[in-house]
Amino acid sequence: MSKIVILGAGIAGHTAAAHLRRKLGKEHEVLVVSPNKNYQWIPSNIWVGIGRMKSKQILFPLEPLYKKKNIGYKQAKVISFHPEGNDTSGKPFVNVEYVHGEKKGNQEKVTYDYLINATGPKLAFELTEGLLPATNKVYSVCTYDHAEHASEAFLKLVQQLKATDKKAKILIGTGHAKATCQGAAFEYILNIEKELVKYGIRNRVEITWISNEYELGDFGMDGMLLDYNGFNMKSKDMVEMIFEDRGIKWILGAGVQRIEDGIAYYENLEGEYKTETFDFAMLIPAFSGHGFKAYNKKEEDITDKLFKGFMIVDADYTAKPYEEWTVQDWPETYQNPSYKNIFAPGIAFAPPHSISKPRKSKNGTEIFPSPPRTGMPSGITAKLVADNIIDSIKKGQPSLSHKGSLGNMGAACIASAGYGITQGSGVSITTFPIVPDYEKYKNTGGRDIKKTFGDIGLAGHWVKLALHYAFIYKAKMKPFWWLIPE
């Protein structure tokens, strides 16, 4: 009998648990440890954040589902890692602390044969002074409760504008010099603009995009050359066209340093310190590791064997100039090199380097996006980790036949603008590979132009809406859920 412990119940953790339970016999234990009581389909938070969806439409409680599917569950957070066990435990374990119920505050050693760290990122709002959601007129859509607060504030502003002839300023983008997840902010700004049009007050609201990107359409992937209606177009030009068409202004190369009531203070790549005022803002925070500690059998600190901010996996972390980095540096199995029974799919693994070119301001401040690993890559990497563990258990020996690098993996992003069946538009961008391969695709910016394309229209919006229902269905593990791809 093997025991597989999964830390986290987001896209990566939940996906891994579902595939493990489906493919392994009941004699094997699958246990999920997560401080969250609900599963949430994060991509639909943007609709919660404009008031078009309620949070109950994008989430469901984990415990009843896991109980039904014979998956163990502890509502707890991991405190420390002990991959060699200790004098009182011959097996490796993690130390967890309960966050709810009668056991709240109590700690417990949870042993394992295989460990999947799918804890994702810490939303490091504290790295930008004053960025805490629902303070200083700034909000977030990173979680469903954040999105609810954003919706309340946005709709309140809408009602104020409808009742008066005043004007307003909205600021949306990244709230830290190294923040990622530009895609979520991009989708949100398009939805905000669409809502203002619906309410008939668009002409009285100035909307501004603020980002650490060097160019529009970077998205933390160094931009892309894509096929658009049979023509080659840079993502920069596509996003610029979209913003100009909607009257959205933009500020680029901006590292937001602090927020005061309705004021964003930022530094740009020219080394200038500037401000931008707003009546409502949604700014994505920096993502960081959780600061976990790890100890060996002698209780000596071995954190540097497991973590480099995020968890260390089978990547090449050698320090070298940006121009020397290649797709071969990126992990394929997400296995920790020191402890072969520990894996970290999704956002939990430490990327070997940025995808976008690192840039510094004239003052020496690093201002550029961190690599994105959310959504589709999280699900794909979680499944391949689960499949390798399944194979290892069934074969009785280590097996790593399932591999998938971001250097040979594609991703699709559909940014919907609007909500409903008949209204709305979707900006669809598909890229392959995520990490550009400049050797294989020398003439097309490191990507396969046949698999990297963009489109704008109602069809993409329909796909986005369909994916919401499809992935909620999949996450609830309803009949034949596994036929829906990651």
C-alpha cells in the first residue's frame, strides 16, 4: 500500500488527486491537505469581480466530494517538511496545522510515501505597501472573496456615476515590479470597459493599464509572433489595437512601489518616480513562495535542498546570462532532485529563469514580469506527476516516462470581454511553446506560427463561457470527467 499526500487543492492539487484516485486501487491512500475548504475555478473570478457571477457559481466544498470519492482531506496548512523523517518517525512526513474546527491550532505529523507540493503561490500583497485588497481603493480578483469585494466597489462607483455627472479614473494591471498573471488583469480590464459601456457611462471614465511589461502583449512570455486572420502579427500590435479600439490608455515598464488612498506610486524603466491617481484599481500582487522550512533526520535545516523561493525540481538553475538560457533548462518531471518521492507541479515549482527579458530601471530596480505558470500548465503538469507516481506504484520501481516541459508545451488563453450568450467578445491567444525555442523556431520568435495564433470575436467568448461549465463539471468528478482535457 502506498500513501500519496497532496498539499493544496487548487487546479494542480485537485487535478492530481482526481487522477490518482481514479487510477489507483482502494488499497492506496490519497490524502489532500489544504487550508481552503472550497475548490474555486479561478479563471471565472473576473466575472465575479464585475458582478455578473456570484462566487457560489465558481466554487464548491471539497470535503463532501472527497468523502464521496474516497479521497482523504484535512483542512490544514503545511508548516514544515521532513523528507527523511526523524527519530520518532521512520517515514518522511510534513508537519501540518489545522485551520478549522475542533482541531484548529493543533499540529500533526502526516507521513507519506509520495508527496505532491501543489501549494501554489503566496499572494504577496505585503511586498507593495498599501496594496492589501479592499484598502486605499485598490482591489484584487485573485480569489473569489477578493473578487466579491472588487465587485461591490466597482458597482458602487457605477451607481455614483449614474447619479451624477462626475468623471472617474480606473487603473488596472500589476501592482509590483516583478508581478505576473498579466492575462487575468488584461481580461478584467476588458470586462470593466464592457460593463461601463453597458451602463452608459463609458465616456466619463478614464481607464488605464499599468504594467511591468516592456511592451503590450508581453504577458510574461516575452510576447509572441502569431497568426491573425492569415497575417503574421506581434502580440504587442494586437493588444495595442484592442486598447486603442476601446480607448484604454497604458503605462508600461512600471514597477508599482506603494499605494495610498487612490494614488499609485511607481518607478519606470527611465528611473523616473511617478504617480497615477484612481477612483478604483485592480492590481495583481507579486507571487512568492510560502517560506516553508525543511529539516533532515537530525533536525538540521535543509531548506535549500527543497526550496529556492518555490520548490526546486529537475530544472537547470545555473546562473548565466539571459542570452544563454534555453528551453532545456526547464523541468520535465517536476521531481525534486534530492528527494525523489517529492514533486511540485503548477506554480509550486521554482522556474529556472524568467521568460521575458530581465530589465532594470536606470536606478537598478528590476522591472519585468515573472514567468506565468497558471491555468492550463498547472493542470497538465499535475496530471503527468500523478501518472508517474501511478506508474511507479504499479511497476514497483521508479518510473518517469511522462514528461512535459513548458518548452514543448502549448497554452491557450481566452480573455472574454462581457458576459452572456449574445453579448461579449473574446480575445483568444494560443501559443506553442510557452517558453520560446529560438533554435527550433528561429524565424518566428521562438514559436511555431502554425500553433500560435490570435483571434477576436463572439466565438471566443462562447468558448470561455463553455469552459467555465466544463471545468466545474470536471472538477466535481462527474461521469467521464477525465475525457475533458487539462
